[in-house]
Amino acid sequence: MIKKKLVKKQRQNRPIPYWIRMRTDNTIRYNAKRRHWRRTKLGF
């Protein structure tokens, strides 16, 4: 079960796709929920 959570967090931790930036006319520039493995821990 914990591996599934880790995989989900790994998927979430990526930059936003380029085409979304184009679609929103560059209003969303980066993924605000990006997590660095050393700075922020997951808490489980």
C-alpha cells in the first residue's frame, strides 16, 4: 500500500506539460505543488 502512495507522489512531482502552458496562455507557469525529496518529506 505504501508503494502505491509513493508511486502516486512520484507521478504528481513533475513539471506541467508544455501544451497546458500554451492552452492557459502562460498564466500557469510552473507546478506550485512540486516537491523536492530532501527539502519536503511526505509524512508517512
